[in-house]
Amino acid sequence: MTSDAPVLLGWARSAVVPRGGALAQLAAHEIAAPVAKALLARSGVDARAVDAMVCGNALGAGGNPARMVALAAGLPECTAAFSVDTQCCSGLDAVSMAAGLIAAGQAQVVVAGGVEAWSRSPIRQHRPLTPDEAALPYERPAFAPDPARDPDLLLAAARYAGQACIARTAQDAYAVRSHAKALAWRERMASEIVPIGAAVHDSYARALTDERAARTPVEAVSDQCASSDVDPRATAVSRLAIAPQADGAAFVLMASPQAATALGLPALLRWRGALAVGIAPEMPMLAAARAAKGLLARQRLAASALWGVELHEAFAVQALAFADELGIAPEQLNRGGGGLARGHPIGASGAVSLVRLLADMALEAHSGALGLACIAAAGGLGSAALVEKP
């Protein structure tokens, strides 16, 4: 780490609310703007000090969401605005790009993160090729040019579970623990959440038992098991082991050390670095682990050196694979529960995980402690970020 590494001056997020819930009537900028405003107010930074807004968003279908958020949040009209769409990685990649802007000298103070208004996402249709054809609705775009290498993510999760022999019972047990952690952490997470109407806390987490988990419907069964001896139903992916579609936003305030000094603000945490990678598009369950391992290797660190790890898991099987790849216990992930117990606001999810990590480290970590935030995305993308407590 160099002495001119960007520093983190504050962070904030909205509650994460399942699609159709308390944030369902709001557009993306209407969810994000209150969070950005509160972040600046809590940090004691005038909006005029912000040079750029970098915002991840996956479902907005064009435009420049970052500019909408910047203007709605009251940032100066001269503020630069960069929108990032790497799907699930968008929010964390936006923060990494903010660090790049600061390192390049293009900005000194940046608000960065992500937002998703899944409840208000546009209805998607392919334009007809000829006048006599009808528009063709679709739920998601292609993430690889070869359809054979672009499975639905639910199928990809089930296939990996079958290939790695990860039992449904193990997946469900991990999800049950995630919900229990989120419920136990709810009160202390209140300080990082900006209330927006009735959305004052993550509303999805609930008390579960293994018996109730066993009754959860199956959503996908693998068609590619490790051997003929493996019963595909034993490694099936249940509804409980999938993060629900959700709305939400999360942002951090990042600055150069010089700007922090000029503002008279302490460096609460320090940015150590980040890495975004791609792997085989049909294997997205391993992408976050590959990004994490690559970043740790560049920093010459072992996973055992980490104080905390926040992984946004869209599927329980992804979390179990991540823990196995890094050689850590699944219980070490997500101190306050993960995406399974919150929901998945796609463009914001990585930023939410980062905010969770920063909030916990600021409260409890020792000086010099290191934390890792990670996420994977459709198409075989993975991102990881490393922060340090000064």
C-alpha cells in the first residue's frame, strides 16, 4: 500500500427490500439520492466538494443513471457522472473505478456505489426484424455470444452443485445460517441504513429451521452431475438457497489523502486494491473466488490474514464454492448475513457488501486489519476489493 492510496471517509446504504416491497414505487435515482445525500451529511462534506459520481446499475436499460443520481442528490451540475454496468459486479466495480479516477488525478473526492430499482425495471423486448413480426419479450440479455455457453444462472448454480456434489442440505443449511446472522445483526446494521419511507431495515431475513428449509420447493436440478452415482435431486437448488430479486442502493465517499486532509476528515479505512476478472462464462459460481484469490496473490496475502470477508452470494452453492476455493470455513463469510438473507439489487449488491464490510471494520477491527469484499456476475465475471483499517 502506498501513502497516496485513496481513503474512505464514509458509507451508507438503503435497506435492501425484495421486489414489490417498500421501495417498489421508486425509480433508481429516487432510491439512490437520499442515500448519497445522507452519506455527505453524515460525513460532514459539502456537496460542492464532490468531483464525480460513479454509479453501478444493471437494469436501467440505458441513459446515464449516475447523472440522474448526481443531480437528484444535489451535487453540482459540474460534477462528472460515470455509469457502470458489469451486471452484479457493477456496484463494487464502480468503487474500484472511483479509486482509479483518484489515482489518475482526475478527481479528488468521489461518491461511488450502485443502485437498482428492480421493481421499476423496464419491460424488455427485441425489436422486430421485419414490419410483419411482433416484438419479442425477453427477461434477460445474452451474457455470452454462444448460447451453449450462456446458461441461465439458476441452471448454472444447479449444474455446479451437481458437478461438485454439493448437497441440497448443505446449501439450505448455509442459507438458514445466513438468515439467522441477519436477524442477530439487524439492530447494529441500522446505523449504516438510510431510512426511505417504510424501508428502515432489510426486510427479507426470517427465522428458519432445518425442517422448514427441507420443505422449501426445488427450483432447479442439475443435468450434469459428477457421476451416474450422484442423484441430481440430492444436489438440487431450492428456493431458500437463492437470493431474491430486490431494490436498494449503497455508496461510499472516497477521497485522496490530500483531499481528506483539506476537508479535515480522518481516513476511516484505506483502499488497498481491487481486481476484476473473467472466467469461463458457463462457470459464474467460481468467478468471485478467482477474483479474490488473484487479488490476494497480487498483495502477497493468504486468506488467513483477512479480518473479515463479505461475499454477495446469489446462490448458497456459490458461497460454499467460494469458501472451499479460499480454504476458509463458510461461517467466516458475511458476519451479518449475505444476499440470501437480504436480497439481490443487482447493480447495488457489490456496494452493499462493501458497506457491510466497512461498517463492521470501523466498529470492531483492530488497526492494520484487512477486509475483503467480493461478488460474481453473469457471463463469468468476478470482482474483489481489499481495504485496511489505518
